[in-house]
Amino acid sequence: MDVRRLEVLLELSRAGSMRAVADVTGTTTSGVSQAIAALAREVGTPLVEPDGRRVRLTPAGRRLADHAVTILAAVEAARLDLDPTSEPAGVLRVAGFASAIRRSLLPVVDELRGAHPGIEVRIHEYEPLEAFDLLARDEVDLALVYDYDLAPAQWRDDHVVAPLWQVEWGVGVPTRDRRLGLADLADRDWIVNSRHTADEQALRTLASRAGFAPRVVHRIDSLELVDELVLAGRGVGLLPRGRTTRRGVSVLRLRDPAVALRAYAVTRRGRAGWPPLRAVTDRLVPRERGTGGSGEST
């Protein structure tokens, strides 16, 4: 159904005459009549009937006019939702890893409560591979992801990628081993992420340069659990420097090469003009540009 014809029908239900509708819409009585006739053909039933020298809506016409109230309101809401100049409002779905949510997103959400209360941000914790899949299926609008400089992410053609920040990583070991080098850890069991492949790729690159192949035994998502395993002597693994670890755990600095985790905000091409998304990304990216240094991750 043509939305403009629905508008004419709704005005007719309110004004009661085609002349009055023509005056309101700035058209002619003939134009109003033609619009109603075309709408009747679209829905397959008469919408008006003679009433002396005037017309009145048929029962079907009245029901369609009732529907038109809801339909036209929804169309207007959609127009405002997509209008880049309108007040941002709507549900924004974000998938991201824990540190990016804490460090980057939550301050923005707090700020939006006052600046744009019509935006509802729904947060889902996911590792990058999971977030990319959700983004591709349009189940989220924004993905906060990471890679390592030794294991760069593979971006899709429709990804729009904005760098946020980066953090130096090292190897978490029991504090008694804090003076060892990477090659000294060749015979240890290693811990890698259970839901992302980037840290294992970075580890294998590091180990190859140090002359050994790491024996990956544990796959753990939680950094706190990695701390526990390291403390218990069950293995060693990559951990961010500058983060507060468990007492008894130290993070060795890696050199030649160093390792950096890099965080990004990723959207799909063509989505950036949606006001709620733009309101978040405009605050998210400038907030993080130029920052770096220490901070926890994953």
C-alpha cells in the first residue's frame, strides 16, 4: 500500500469530505478521489460509498483507517530513527571483550544517560571471532574486538574499523621465575585463550623466534583463572603488563619482538549514519585516540 494514499484515507476519516481533504493536503478533489480509488484497488475492497452528495467510509475503510494510524506512526518513527539530524533514540546492540567494555564503552554509556536518554545500549560479552559472526548476521550493531601485532585480524570488505588503544603484553610466570627469558620457558606447559585464536598465533610466532614449539595444554578465557594456573605451577601464558595480577605472579617483558594487543571498534559499512550508533562511536573513538600504555584486556 502506498503510504501517501493511507494518509489521504486517514484525513478523509477525520475530515468527512473529499473537499476538506483536498484543502488539508493541498491537492484537488479529483486527486483525493483517485488516491482513494487506487488504494481500494491495492487492498481489493471498496473503501468509500456514496452518502448523499458526499461519501463515507465503508466498514473496511474504517478498519483500514484505524490501521493507518499505527502504520503512519511507525513510518514516521522509522524516518526519525534513520534521520542523521534527529535526536538519537533506539536500541544499540554491542558485542565486545570485557576490557573494552569496561574501559571504553561503560564511560560512554554513562555519558549518554544525560546527553541522549533515548538510546538504550545492550551489552553482550564476546570474544572477537564470536563478535564478528554476530556483526555479520546483523545481530549486533557494534563490535569491540582485539588482535595482536604479531597476529593481525583479518578484516572483511564491509568492516569499518576504528583503532581504540593498545596494551603491551608479556608472559605470566610465577614470581620466582621473573628473571627468566622466553627461551627458558620452552619446556613449560602453556595457556592460551579458549575462544579466540590470536594469542595462540602470537605465542607460536614468539616461540618460533626463540627456537621452540610451545606445548599448549590449557585453554582459558578468564585472565583471573590464568593467574590461578600460573600461581599453581600448571603453566605459563600471555598476560597484559600493567594489570594487577595475583600475588606471586609476575609478567615478563618481551623484547625483540615486543607484543601489543590492539583494540578496535568495528561496524558494518553503511551503518555509520544511524544516530544511536553515531552517538556512541563519536564518543568512543575520540576518547581513546592518543591513549595507550597499560590496561587490562580480554
